[in-house]
Amino acid sequence: MKNLKYFVLVLFFLKYFMLIIPVSYAQNSGAYVIPNIVYVGDPATLILPLPGTARDSDDAVLSGWFLPSDANIDFHRIVLERRVSGSRLLIEFTAFLPGILELPVIEIEDMAFSGLTVTINSVIDGHSTLELSRPASSLAMPGTALMLYGIIAGIALALLLFVWFAVRGRRYMQRWIDKWKRWRYFVSIKKFEKNLYRLLSRGEDRRDILDKLSCEFRIFLSFTTGINCRAMTAREFANVFEITSVFDPRFLMNFFRRCDEIRFSGAEISAEDIFRLLDDMHNFLVTFEKAAPEKEEPQEKKAA
């Protein structure tokens, strides 16, 4: 009976030493953490190298309710890899307290590990106060300087154009408007001239064509010269345009005198007379269109 007690006591001590051997190894085996620097709240893995086994076997895994509990550490999974080339203990965890933390005793399969520690860093420097840093400076996008200087140059150019327009631009603008109006008047009278040729060739009423010729030509002269020519007699054209016109005023006096003689003579109006009047008006328009701009420049220089 005494021998049996000694045998049981020997078995107890053998089992105790079998548990102590891996624990002692765990404390001096150089465990390391991935990543090397672990901050509060970051998931990490503690890897403990172990000696190889006689043969490869399945991994032992602890998860869920079988994981150890700690107030400052949340364990996700513990894996014991048993390989011939070398075994490993992998402890996946997340710590919530900075400093050197000691892990609780980990029992997996027939092995127990204690004395394992991890160093947890704080994202806030212990020597600094809990204050927010200053806002970071804005990053310059590519092309920002070019756009900025381009806008400044555009504004400066717009100001210069405004000053130039206020000093001299209005005169040039008015001259351009007058030229555009003159071009529009010439285009209109030329279209009217072609239309009269067409009506006369088709045998339309000659008296009506002659009335339109006299009326539209007077309107054209009123727009281009600025003098009301709608109710002027033939002799008044010679008196009014003697000084102001850029052409010979005797032409207008003879032209409208012939129109009045043909219209009010009581004789039949011939197509040849109207064609002759249209030809005279056409030649006048060509001469007037070429001569008017040339005569305007010296007048402006003289006025200046």
C-alpha cells in the first residue's frame, strides 16, 4: 500500500514537471509580435517559436468560449502549430491599455504557457497635452499657380481694355457701327436694284417701278448722308450737297429731274428710259461706295 502511494506521488511530480518544462521554455524563447510596434486598439499576433515534434500533426485551435479572458486584452484566436521543422504558438489579440501587459496562462492541448508579455504603445505622446494639432496646410494642385496668374493677367487685361474703351474705344466702336450700317444700306439698295431690273424685264407696270426707284433712292441718300432727302426737289439736291457731299451734286439734280419729267410728262414711259436711270444709279452707287471711306479719313484728321 505504501509503494502504491509512492508511485502515485512520482506520477504527480512527473506530470508537474511536464507542465513546467514548456512554461519555462516559453519565458526564454524570444517571442515576437507582428507588427513590431503595436498601438492601443490595433490587432496583433504574438508568435512563440517552439521545438519541432516527432511528426507533423494537425493544428490545435482555441476560439470562442475556450479563449482565456483578460480585462485589458481581447483574444481572437490561439493556434498551436506542430511541425517537424519547428512548432509555433500564434496568439491573435487586441490590447486596450498601453504599457507592458502580461498575458494570462494559456492552456492548449496538454501544454500551458505563462509569463508571456507584450508591449503596447499609445498613439498619444505621454509628454504632450491632449490638444488637437493645427490644421494641415493645403496642398497645391498641379496647375494652380498657372491658373492663378492667368486669372490675374486676365483681370489686368480687362481693366486695360476698359480704360482704352473709355478713352478711345467708343470712337472706334462708333466708326465700326457706321461702317456696318453703311454696308447694310449698300446691300439693301443693290438688292432693290436687281429686283427692279427683274420687274422691268418681266413687263411689270413701269410707272410703279419708276415711283419705287425715286422713293427708295431718296431713302438710301437720307440714311447714308444724314440729310432728309425724301421731300427735296431736284434743284435742292444741288444746293444742299454742294459742300457736304463726297460726290458731284449735279448728278443727283439731273437724275431726279429726269425722273420727274418721265413721271409727270403724261407720255408713255419707255423701258429704255428706266433702264438708263437704273444704269446711272448703279454707276453712282459703285463710285459712292469706293469714294466715301476715302473722303471720311481726311475729314476726321482735320477735325482732330
